Amino acid sequence: MKKLVRDKIPEFATEATYRELPKEEIEPALKNKLIEETQEVVEAKTEDNLIEELGDVYEVLTAYLKFKGVSQEEFLKLVATKRDYKGGFTKFLEMTTED
């Protein structure tokens, strides 16, 4: 199994082998990691585990933004612009459509 891991994992999981990804492999690895961590949010069984997994999603998102050269300030400005236009998720609205 191959997957993107946190920087200090080699200190703990010494039985595995590691390599630094070349630039062309980083974005696909980040996308896969984001999917993996999001799935772990869905599967979280306790409140503490949920918060921990949301933290992992945040770490991957932060790394992705850095890789793309987008500052957190710039990103949050884009998020705010979209929120102003379409709203946020504070009303917990569920949409039903006829398929």
C-alpha cells in the first residue's frame, strides 16, 4: 500500500520504506489523502475521534493550499466571497429534487 503520510511518521513506523514524492506525484497524492481523511471523518465513532479526523482534513487542506501557492488569507477571502454569494451551511438546509 502506498499513501501520503505525515512528515514524522518515519520516526514511528520504521518497518516501512519512504520516498519524497516528485512534484508531478504530489497533487494526486494530496487528493487521495483528502479523500482518505474525509472518509475517516464519516466513519468516526466518537466526538474526540471526529475532531481528530477533522484536524487531519485541515492539515491536508493546508498542505494542498501551500503546494498550490495559495495563502490561507487568499483562500479564506475566496471562501468568504462564495459565502456572501451563495450563503454558508448555518441553516442546515436539505434540498430535494426529482431525479
